[in-house]
Amino acid sequence: EAQVTQNPRYLITVTGKKLTVTCSQNMNHEYMSWYRQDPGLGLRQIYYSMNVEVTDKGDVPEGYKVSRKEKRNFPLILESPSPNQTSLYFCASSRPRDRNSPLHFGNGTRLTVT
Amino acid sequence: AQKVTQAQTEISVVEKEDVTLDCVYETRDTTYYLFWYKQPPSGELVFLIRRNSFDEQNEISGRYSWNFQKSTSSFNFTITASQVVDSAVYFCALSEDFGNEKLTFGTGTRLTIIP
């Protein structure tokens, strides 16, 4: 089954403790991206990657890092999480410029930073 | 800059009623894509439709229909004969044609279908 898999689904952590949210897709998509969802703000893009070893900032990249060493994986790294990073995070992938390939989202990771 | 406005924050209707969710967008691009996603209480994002800016034909899929009007920069979504399972948050989104496949999302409309 074609899917984007995020782990973990739920995560509670404390301020300053480094964490990684993993994202993996099995559709051989070149493009991957991370979004965060906050009440009243919709979803906002954090980082994106057009292909392996190619990453760039989205609208709200502060406090986050990403890497794209393999095509299927695109982990989101919070080096020193803070309470304002408490949010619902979504990973997404697609095949760029493919009119039949909408953005596929993972099931989300709900992060709480205390 | 791109912008998507979903002015209806919350809507409640009684089951079997029709309901329309509004979406108004702003973009300077001549080529762009419009989307609707559904987010049920379980939290995942479910893709509903993708429409490119050159295709103004309205689309119908079962009880769902979409009205795309470039003249008013709107891409409204109608659910006919609503059901309890339609209760969800619905997001309208916009993306440019090339480059970053970033979706610019509206703030969502929470739809509650009352049994």
C-alpha cells in the first residue's frame, strides 16, 4: 500500500531535549515536505526537499532541521525543543510536476513540549 | 504572495441537509492548483480533489461537488445530503505550478453534521 509513515504518532518531551520525528514514503517520490498545524493558522510549511541531498526552508523553519540522505526518508529534527513547538506535524510527499500526483500526507505526529 | 481564506470557521447542519464550504484564494500566478483536504477527528489529512487553474469545469464525485470560478477567485465545496461521517475539518489549499510544491492552506472549516 502506498503510504507516508511518520513515527511516533504522539510524543511528549521536555524543553531542550533533542528529538527526531521520522518520515518514510514507499512511493519513490522525489519531493518531501514537513508542515505544522496550529489552531487558527491552518498548516504551514517548515522545510521541503526536492530530491536527495536537496533541502530548503519553508515558511517557518526556525528551530528545526531536516536531512535527506535517502530518497524515502526525511526526518525532522528538533535540536532544542521549546513549548512553542508544541503542534501537530505532518510529513508529505509527491512526484513533482505530475498532474496525477497530489501531495500525500502521513498520519501526523502530535508533539507536546513542556 | 499566495493566500487562501476560509471565512467560515465552524458550520453545523442537520443530517441530510446540503452544505457549502467557501474558499477564496489570492495568487499572482497564472498557473496554479487548488485542493481540498478533509481532516476527520482521527487527525489524518485525506485528499479530496485537485484542480488546475485552466480547468474551470465543475466537478462532481458522488455527494461532493466543487465550483471553481476564476472570476471571483473562489473554489467552493458542496456536500449534498450530508451524513454524520462528513463531520470533519475541511481545508482548502493552493499551490504554484512549479518549484516548491508548497501548499498554502486556509485556516479550515470545522463541519459538524447533527444526527
